[in-house]
Amino acid sequence: MCRSIKVLREGATPAPEEDVEAAARQFVRKISGFSKPAAHNQAVFDQAIDEIAAASQRLLDGLEVRGARRAS
């Protein structure tokens, strides 16, 4: 597994939605072994990206950073 995964957020600064989706895409590519899926696999590839991005966003939204103010 790639060890050079980019940190998406710093402190209480929220990660941009585009970065969360890009990280989900990178994860799906890595775990599936395909950088670009065949046409017959595109739907399941896209669904996995959407689900992982949503789960990642829920995680980021739920994190509490002690001593940091959340951006409004």
C-alpha cells in the first residue's frame, strides 16, 4: 500500500470536497489494481469512490480537535 498518502486536513481546517473525492479515487485505484476501469466496471468503480468519499467526509465531520476552533 502506498505510504505517501496526502494529509487532507490541518487542525480544525476542513478538507475540501475535491480533495476527499481525490483521496477516495486514489484508494479505489490502489485497492482494485486498476488506474482506469474497463467500461463494464465503471459503475461499480464510481460507486465505490462515492461511498468511500461519503464515509471519509462523515469521519472528518465527526472529528473533534481539542483546543482548535472550527471554521464557520
